[in-house]
Amino acid sequence: MDNEIKGVGNSLNYKYRMHDPRLGRFFAIDPLASKYPFFSPYQFSGNRVIDMVELEGLEPSKPGEKEGQEETTTEVMDTGVGIHSQQESWVWHAGGITQSDGTVTTAKWYKTDEYKKLIAPMAVQFAKTNGWRIANYWHEALEYREKGPGQEISQAEKEFFSSRKFAEGYSQKLLDFGKNIIQQHNASLYYQATGAITPIYDLEINIFYGIGALKSVGNLIKGGFKSSLKYTSSFSLETTQSIKNIWGMSAEEVSAHFEQLGYKTTILKSTRGSELATKVTIEGHPQITQILIHPGGGRHVGAYYKISTTTQGKIKVVDPETYVPTPNDKAKIINK
């Protein structure tokens, strides 16, 4: 709307007030004008535009001196029934980090959540240098609960740590943040692959972008840290429900599921009975040796999955409305 009325670029939104670059001034007063009676209510950055920065049009602050330096501002609002104040947390970033899209970060104050998103790739890389490893398969996720050998420090890390001063305790905060991201990724990988109910890590789920972002966390670092799961299924033998999750999977999807977990599979056409079924053999799995996928049309009439295990015998997942059991059927039956 502003572009339509005033022309493109002639109205800049500083959240708390708007700025007209043609006049070089705000056309609304500073919401904290009463807090600074010695400033014009239309001033910008305390009338010191060279050595001060404006925090979204709210109040001025000097540029930070150290990476990770924190500052708090207060927003005062007249709600009509009284004055309400709300605090905002900021973190100083010295800039100069090349991101995955090739852009370079700007030196300025960032809101805390924005800063964490910006610094996450560096935090993950720093954690990897310090021995925290990113799992590709669920069984690695179990193994990687503890630190291992650290990776060689990257050039990006060298440049980051040599190009700025840091707030007290920053390195430990950065390491803890990167470690938590990696462990959340590993825990999610294990959960998605096995359907496990009990998480393998006892972590606070408070990462800035939320646990749902784990699905795309692999894009945090250019050229690496890519999630290995191309096909995700919660099928496993952990619970009855997780066994049921095989229903609807094709032989190719079953194969892909186990291949992503690190097991070699082979898809074969069954030569027994009606010869309509397809079986997937799994090499090296501690419990499952073979899964047969029957589309229906044989002596059992309806479709079913037969899972051959070394720990629970044979398990069949069936549609109770179409599946017809036989007297010598010794498999454990689970309705989909």
C-alpha cells in the first residue's frame, strides 16, 4: 500500500515508525519520546548516525564491541487502558560470515532468535570440530551420543575466530548450541527410523527454530550436513502401532527404508503359491530377515505383509475385512 501511494522505496518500515527517505525523517514520533526529552521526537539513532545504530526505530544504541554481546530494549505502548512495556533481547553480530546462498552477513544488532538462526551453521561446524558427530543412520545415532574424534578446523572457523572479539563465555555457548542441534538431529533420525517411544537424548527442546525444522536442518552447512533420509517411515518392531505402519508401503519403499538404515536389500519375485507376491530380503538386520508383500488374489484373498523375524517369528499385517486366514497359519496376525 505504501509503495502504491508514495512510490517504491519512499516509505521505509522500521516496525515502530515509518521513515520517508525523501525528507530524511520519520513522519511519526518515536514511541519512546517521553523517555528521551532531550531528543526531538522525530530523531533517528540519537542524532548520531555515524557511531550509533537504530534498533528498528525504537531507541538508539552504540554498535556492539564483541560478537555475542547482548542488549535489552524496552518497548512502551499505550494500550488505551494504561502503559504497557515489553522487553526485546538483542545480540551483536560483527558480520562477515558467508552463508550457503553466497551472501555475507551484515554487522548489526539482531534479535536473539534471528541471531541464533544466523549463527547455527557456524555452531554446528564448531561442535563437529570438538568431536560431536552427525549420524547418517539410526544405529550411528545411538553410537554418537558421546563425543568422538574431532574434525579438522575449517577455514571458515579460522576466519570467524580470528576476525573479532567475543563476549565472555561465547565459545562455550556456541559449542553447546551446535552440540544440541546435532544431538536433536541424531535423536530425530533414530526416532523416524525406528519409531522408538523413548528418546535417546534427554535434551531441552528449545532450539530457536523449533523441533520441526529438524527435517531441513541438513541445509545449514553448504556442502555438508545433509539429512540422509530420502524416504522416511516409522515402521519398526518396537510397538504394534509401529508394525502397522508398514501398511501401504511398496516393495521399493520397504527396500528404500532399510537401505537408508544401512542394510543391503534385494527385491525378488516370489515363486511360491500364487506367485503374485514380492519379497524384500534384508541382510544384517538384528531382527528382520525378510518381508513379503502380497497384493491379494491368492488363497488368503486380501492383501497382506508377512514379516519374517529372528525374535518374534512371523508377523502378518492384514486387512481384517478382506484377509482370509487358513487353519495352518502360524503367523502372528496384526490388523492394519
